[in-house]
Amino acid sequence: MVLSQSELTDELSRLNGWEEVNGEIQKTYRLETFPEAIQFVHLVADLAESLDHHPSILIEYRNVTLTVSTHDEGGITEKDITLAKGCEELV
């Protein structure tokens, strides 16, 4: 089920740096080195596989941008929040 705007606002207030962008949630992580960025992406991939919920990932040198929504639900759901929380635990 798609989160209401108030539910989404509440959830994002507890997620450092995550924001709503065009109906998805997004965050850019800035790692110290390119190899650290790639290692982080591998960790995100493992987490995403375990949750069966996959983000869009953009790698720009040391910056990794994750963008998440639940396409089959047509918006942002608890699945997206769970993935975002898991990513926060990885750094």
C-alpha cells in the first residue's frame, strides 16, 4: 500500500538525508574512495536481493545515489522505507 503524504513525511524525518524526489525516495551517499563506493554498492545489492526489492543505483566516482519506489504499487511504500533503513545500517 502506498504511504500517505503524512506517513511518508514522518518516515523521512527519521531517515538522515533521504528525500522525496518525483514520487520516489532518494539519497546520495558520499564515500571516501571509489573502491569504498563500489563496496557499498555490493552491500546494497546483497540487501536488495534479501528483501527482493531493488533500487536504482547511480555511481559517480565516490558518490552513490539510491532511488527507490515500489513500481507495481505506483508509489512509495513500506518496502522502500525498509530498504532505505537497511542502507543506512550499511554505512
